[in-house]
Amino acid sequence: METNIEHLPNDQSETRNGSDKTHLSVVERYYKPKYILDCQANEDEDLCILTHSNRICIITLAPTHPVVRDKKTIKQISFKVGGIDRLNNKVSGKGKRGAQELNAGSPICKIACVDGEEFTVYSGIKGQLIEVNECLIQNPELILKKPLTEGYVAIVLPKLKDHEHVLKKLKTEEEYRQRRVHLSDAGGS
């Protein structure tokens, strides 16, 4: 699997005993990045969905999302969206009782930037909300500094019957790069 180096901060891979060998992070080892382009028809508001073989999906911002791409200064991240407080999501047991049900268009959080722009981050996939990243409330810069680890937005578990259907809708890393080549070319010039 080719890793999107631009998306991975330098501290994502670790070296052991000062040797030149680089070890893959947990994310690189066990999760496959998939992408949603223009989430909810919002131009360039792309999401990266890290998928695991056990159906767990981690919602993160893609490198081409305006917040990450433009390295915006984040004023606040709020999980109170659409009349629902995502922080009140209380999950228990094997059956994930109490989990909030999400559709692809369900808002998870709002990101308010210092420049006055606001972005709503949507689930992008159908499933049960397992958790939101409460650390982003106190440290919103994590979404920029460590988007694939400590800066994730939420964890969603698609239902078993929907899992394959959900994955088929997502773009592979190669498809993502092909569709977003104009953005990587603009940044490299």
C-alpha cells in the first residue's frame, strides 16, 4: 500500500535505536485510507476514512480539505451540530447500545476558523457513532498536526449488512490522487 506522505506528519513513523529502518505506524499497518470527495457537495471538503478489516472507520480530514490544505488557524471545534450534541453519545456493550445512528449526511462537528470561515464535517458514511474526539475541543490544532492519529474527528461503525456497500462508495488512494491532481500540482509549483 502506498502511503500518502503529505498527509502523514513526520512523527507518525518511528525509528528504533537510531537505525535507518523506519517502522510503520499502527495506522499505516492496519488501516486502509479511503476518500470521499466534495462531501455533501461542498467543493474540496474531502474526507479521509481510515478503514479497518473489523469494519471500524475513522473519520479524518483529507489533505485537500480547505482546513488542512490552507493550514487554517482553528478558533473552535464544536460537536453541537444539527440540534444534537455529539458529546452526549454514550455507547455500551458488544451491540454498541446507545450509539447515535448516522447517515452519510449527518453532521459530526463544526470547525470555526479565525478568519471567520466555518466548516461542517459530515459523517460521510452510514453507521453508528462510536466516539468523537473530545481532545479536539481543547487542542483543535491536532486536526492539522496529527490528522491520522490524535487529530481524528470520529469513529464510526457501519452495520454488518451495510459495510460492503459503504466501502464501494469510497475512493481508493489512487483514485483520490488522480481526481485531486490539480491541487497537488498547485501546491508543488
